[in-house]
Amino acid sequence: MNRWFTLLGSAIILSLLLVHPAAAQDAADECSAPPGIAPAVYFVGQGDAHAASAQHARAIVDYTCALAADPNYAPAYARRAVSQSALGDADAALADYDAALAIDETLVEVYINRGMFYAQAGNFGLALADLSLALSLEPGNAIALNNRAVVHAIEGNYDLALADLETATTQHPDNPVSYATLGSIYSALAVQNYQRYLEVSGSDEALLPAGTPTQMLSAIDNGLRTGNYSVWLGLMRPADWGTP
């Protein structure tokens, strides 16, 4: 019996010696960058290319290679968080956002994206806090203004949303995103005022003055009645990455 266990143990050890070096070599090859470029920068670039085509699992491998080369490279954490979130791993995404900010607390893009992450999870207070931090670091950032306006609108604070969008459209008149959000907020206000009209008139069948509601108006109306804010989330945008 002892001889059998000895043989079994030897077989296991032999298999580990045979298999693990190859696996280690494969991992080393996967994280090998071309000469003349910093590995962390190279793999973040590779990850960005894969993420842009929605290959998030592959992007995560790239960003992890970047961090293997430089564990303090905040952009790799920040970008990996976005791909983790896209794959539905909220805990891993939040851990990566937090890690990026622990290394560099001035990363405006991370506050914007973590704010969007919180909004998607329904944590609107945390979303507003992050977006406000982004704007304290970069006043007038069009994406942060737009996204904060969206969160204000979800909470029904249309006056605050309009104030953010007025700033965004004044400072960035050629940015189309803010106009889409602005139009949606006016649609929400139209629903609100139309509902008041129905209450005052005592009618539940009156049409809007211009006819039936548009698709967006209908979606906002449904959201106001059911508490489903998903129609608003489609108006949020991720931050634009700079050069790694």
C-alpha cells in the first residue's frame, strides 16, 4: 500500500513538473511586449483596442498584463474596471476603480466612469458625489455635466439638471450629447405638466396638443409611473480616454 502511495505521489509531482512550466511559459508569452515600448503602456493600448470591439474578456487579460508589468499603473486599473463592469462583475469593477483612485486621486475619467457605474446600480447619491468630484477637478467637463444632469433628472430634480446642461451647452455648444439629454428633460417636464393638465381637467383621455406622445415621451412617462429609470441611463456616456 505504501508503495502504491509513493508511486501515486511521484506521478503527481511529475505531472506538475511537466504541465506547470508550459503554463507558466504560455503566460509569460502572453504578457510579452515588443521591445522599445513600456509593457504597461503597450498592454493598455492592446486592451483599449479589444474593449473598443467589445472583447472585454480579452481586454481584461491585456490590462492584467499591464499591471503585472507595473502594479502601480492606474490607467490599467481604470480601464479594466470598465471591462469588468461590462461583463457584469460589479465587485471586481468597483475594486479596480478604487485601486486606480488610490494610486492617483486626480483621475477625472475614473470619477466619471465610477459615477456612471453607481448610477447604473441605482446608487444615485454616490453617483452625484463622484461626478461632482470630477467637476471640481475639471470644471466644465461636458461628459461629467451631462451625466450629473442625467442623475438629477432620474431623481426628479429637473432644475438642477437644466442648470448643468445650460453650463454644458454654453461652454461646449458643439457637443451633441447634452442637447439629447436636454430634449429628454424637456420631454419629462412635458409629461409632468401634461399629467397636471389631466388632473385639473378631470380627463384621462386627452391627447397632447401636437398629437400622441413620441417614443421617448412614452418611455419617460412609463418610467415616472413605474420608477424604471433605465431610459435615462441610455443618455449617459463613458469618459474619453487620453493617450496612455
